[in-house]
Amino acid sequence: MEDKKELEIIAEAMLERKAQNVVSLDFSSIDTAISDYFIVCNADSTTQVAAICDNIEDKMYDNGIKTLRQQGRENAFWVILDYGNIVVHIFKTEYRDFYRLEDLWADATKTNYNE
């Protein structure tokens, strides 16, 4: 499946569970070994972070895509789902404000899905 389609599935799954500030960062034109894309969102509670995570995994699985690796699910402050070319970051709001991934990767092309 094409990366852009996967990003749309992930963004839609995030927004279905009321994720805030959904953005993707495109690294495809930047020489980085991390991934081609990050997609990032936040939520105000750990329960909502977990619900967003579950919905993303369900929607991706329905499209034949399995999570390669995941981390952070046990505390749901910052959950990372690795889909190879796309890495998903689901933050509890105060952790997103603290780590500011978008500022760290300011040279990446940014797409906002909340508009």
C-alpha cells in the first residue's frame, strides 16, 4: 500500500477517537535513516491515548498492515507504533508539549489533518 494512503488511514483513525493536533512530518526528501514519515497526535488522558492506539492498529490490520514494533503502551504517556516507513507517535498532551517533535524536525514538510 502507498505511504500516503496509510497516512490517511492512520490520521482518520486518530481523528475518530478525537485526537488533537494531528500532523505528519515528511522525511522522504531528508537524508535520515529513521523513517519516511512521522504522524503525531496528542490526547488529554492515558485512556484516550490507548483508545487512539487501539483504533489505529485495528484500522491498519483491516487493511492488511501489521504493527512491526510498539513501545509505551504500558503507561500510555507516549505510544510509538512502527509501520516501517511510517512511525506513529501518540502523546499525552503534556508530553507532546515537552518533547516538541515538530520543532526537532522543523526541516521536514508538515501536513495538518485537523483542518
